[in-house]
Amino acid sequence: WWDNISDKAKDLEKQCLTVDALKRITAEGVLSHAWVMGEAPDAKLNTDALKKLQANKKLKGAVKKVQAMQKLKGLTAAAQ
């Protein structure tokens, strides 16, 4: 999951998840963080990953539809 995530994004995530509120990044700190400011060089990787995820979701949906049609075909054949 984290292979295509930039080090800057990981750093921001880590700072946001700090348990100690005194050490946790502030809202102003988040807004001024390098990743939020658009200095993430691998932004294209994230869109590519999203496209792949969407394609996989469509494929799984199509497979489920075919399986449902086959099951209905079998039920109607058994009923006759």
C-alpha cells in the first residue's frame, strides 16, 4: 500500500497521527507542509494507481454480473 507514497506524504501522515497533542502537527503546520504545498514529485503515480483501482472495480463488477446471469440461467433451467 505504501510503495508508491512519497516520503513527504508519509512524513505528514506520521505527524498527523502523533498521539501527544503537544508534539502533533498543527493545522497551520499541515497547510504549510511541503506535501500539501504541492511539492510532491510523484503525483502522477497516485492518479495511475487510482485508474488501476477503478479498472479493477469495473472488472470485478462485470465478473459478478456474469456469475449472477449464469446462476439465474441454471435456476430457470432447473425449474423447467
